[in-house]
Amino acid sequence: MPRNSNTKKALVAGAVAAGTIAAGAAVVATVRRRRRPIVGSVSRNKFDRWFDTLDVDGNDYIAEENLRQAADRVLGARGVPVESPMGLELREATQRLWTEFIAPAADGDDARVTRRQLRNALAEHMLADRITAAAKLASIADAYFAIADEDGDGLISSGEFVHLLRNWNGVDYIESHRLFEFLDADHDNRISPDEWRRTIFSFFLGSERNHPTNDLMGKVGSPILAPADF
């Protein structure tokens, strides 16, 4: 067979192989792009509401410091020193919330995220693997439960619940009490650690429309109480 014919066949085979590789790469890229779940309207509204409670300066971005400020408001309202074991535990839980779920999306030396970046970060690091996310969120939920349980009886009363939500996320009395009544299924005026964990899981990981726990950070569209009001 002439050498030119062999060369042409080699070129054709190379082109086919290159095309196959390119097609395969496109499929892999598509699969990778699809790994991040689409943030539906329910999750988007919840995440945006959380963003608004943290963006106390109205700068349209949040940083780890904003999460720490929210935790410190809770500590201050309880009169718990930041350097106490309970204070340090809450600080560490807040840091994990930032590091595990949000920090990978942070840009620049300021390590801050916009509203859109927060949505994308939570979609990729929470919604993409809800089982793993729930395991990480559990210890964070427990740290906030310990702070809310002011009398140390292992349960959160309605008053303790309202106090927590007021200082943590600026939620008013009416909204927090309405959520408490839903969570208190047996009407004993107490919320157990498991019920509180399920509340946290439902807020961050759930997608059911009009579910009461969607308002954990306050009802979308309602005023957010400023830190100065605390």
C-alpha cells in the first residue's frame, strides 16, 4: 500500500480518536456541571433570607466575621463569655459552618461571598450530598441548642426558643412563636435536641414549599430586627 495511503489512514484514525476524546471530555464536563444541584425557589428564598440576616451592613456580601457576630449576639444575650467553654464551642461550630459550606466559594483576600456565591456554595456543599451535610450540621445544631437551653434541662422552652431566634437572626416574637408551636408536636412547651436538629436539617436541606421551618431565619419579606434592637 502506498505510504501516502497509510499516512491518510493514520490521520483519519487520529482525527477520530481526537473527536472521541473530545466528546468524552464534553460528557465528563457536563456530568461535572450537573453535580451541583439547581437551587430551587424554596431553597433560594431561604438562603437569601439567611444572607440578609447576616449582611447587617448592607454591603451585599458576607464574610466569616458576619457569622461570628451572629453567634456572639446569642452569647451576649445569654451573658455567656466568648472565652468560656460554651462560648468557644459555639465559635468553633460557627467556624465549621463557614469553613465546611461557604468558604470554598469565597473570593479574594477578604474571603467574602455575594448572595449568588452563597447560593452556589450551599448547593455544592450541602444539597449535592445531603447525608454528609446533615452529619456536619448536627454538631453545629447541638452547639446552638446548648446555648438556647438556658436552664440546662436538656430541652428548649418557648421562651428560650424565641430568645434564640430573636438574637441569632432577628426574628420577631410572632414568627418564632408560630414556628415553635409547629415544632412542639406534643404541646409540652418543649423542643428536644432531635426536634431541633430536624429543624436545622429541614431549613438547610429541605425543599418542601410552605413548610414552617422555612421561616427559621424569619419569614421572607418580613422585617429583620437590627442588632441594635437586641
